[in-house]
Amino acid sequence: MAYRYKTNFYRIPVMGEGDMLTEEQEWSQMSTIDNLLYAANFGCTKAFLEEGEYSLSWNESHSECRLVIRPLKKNGFSLMGIINGRLFYSSSDLSIGILYSGATYYVYVEYDSMLERDTKGFLVRAYLQRQIENEQRMALCVVNTIAGTIFTDVNKVHAKNLLAHTMDTTNPHGKTLTQDVMNVTEKMTVRGGDVNGCVYMNAVSAGHGGYVDVNLNEGMEPLFATVVPASLGAGEIAVEIFENRIRVFNSGNAGIALKLRIDLK
């Protein structure tokens, strides 16, 4: 007999009064949940969801240290992810070590059977040699206690749910992004400075103090222009910038090909 109730959204079978637990209904219930989890993360069974701030805490003699990972924000996580198909996370500071000076340590997140009962029951271990990654172990970082550096870009898989992805502005695809084509429609900055788009255009010199106008498409506002003549005969070159036009003067010969790089606002 089918279970009496079903959940509102995905119609997962739920027991009601008088229902008996059967293998068939248990399979139906768990298969539905398993399929939905697969669809939510495309079968990903190990990935990082959130990482905190990494640092090294040294003793007074600087002979040994601990790797410390702290949440980046209030109510955040020092580490959160999936390993061996199980969620793991910690909202507390993590302290890994002891790590001795003068060495390189390879640090991994590892599955522990405690995760079957407690999402905080995962392990973080440091090794002096690289370990083989598998469903129960994934690389977290490499610590060099000679230089005092922490290298976190170790080919991690990062995953986010749809809501978190649309709201997150910090490394939503991990710390290193490889993208074939990127179209920035408004603004890009690097370390606080603007990175401007540009266009490349061609013109021919007017010569002898005259000028040639180079018109941009509607909506383009020039910020700066670099002009490279094909010949030294073009003489000195000067540029005036208007709303969507570049005016190029030259003191030398007419008819010389000019190449322009125009940075846009």
C-alpha cells in the first residue's frame, strides 16, 4: 500500500497514521531524494563550498607553527564542502599542525566515518609528501614553512547552490578563473584601478598641420588615444578628443597610414 502523504514540492512519499514501513516505499522515498541531490550538483561527491582565511601561527622561537583557518565573515565557515558524498563544515577556527620550520607540507581534507552522524566530523591532515586524491581525500593547500607561504590554488573543485552563486561576489568560481570569452558591459577594476576597454582603428594623415577626424560608434566615449604612423615622414603628431571623435594632426607628409588605439571610458 502506498504511503498516505507526499511532500508539497517534489511529492516524496511520507508515512501517515497506520502506514507500514515497506522496502518498496523506502526505496521510492530514498531514490527520489538521491535523484534530486544528483540533479542539484550533477553528481558531484566532493567539492569545496566555502573557505575561510588562511594564516600561520608560529611559536616564539619560530621553530614550528600551526595552519589556522578562520571564517571570513560572521556566521560564515572556516571550511564547508562535500566529501565522499557527505556534507562537512566548521564554523569555528581550525588549527592544523604542528608544522615544523624548513619543510613543505601538503594539506588535505579527509573523510571520517564520524561524518555519517556529525557534519563536523571530518579530518584535516598535513603530510610531508603528496598524497593520492580519491573520493575520501581532496587537496586543501600547500604550506611552505621555509618561506612562510600558503598556496591554496591546488586544482580544487568549487561548487555553490544557485542562490549563493547569484549573491556571492567573492570568487564564485574559485580563486583562479579560466574563461574563453568574457564580455564586461559596465566596469572592470584591478586592485582599485579602472581597466578600460579599447578599440583599434585606421586613418590616413592629412599632413602639413592639417587634421583627420576618426569617428567612433554611437555610445562610445574616448578617454585616451595612441597613434602610431607607418612612416617617420608623418612628423610630429597631436591628438584632440571630442565626445565621440578623435582629431589627429601631423606636421609631416600627407597620405601616411595611421593606426589608432582608443581607450574608452
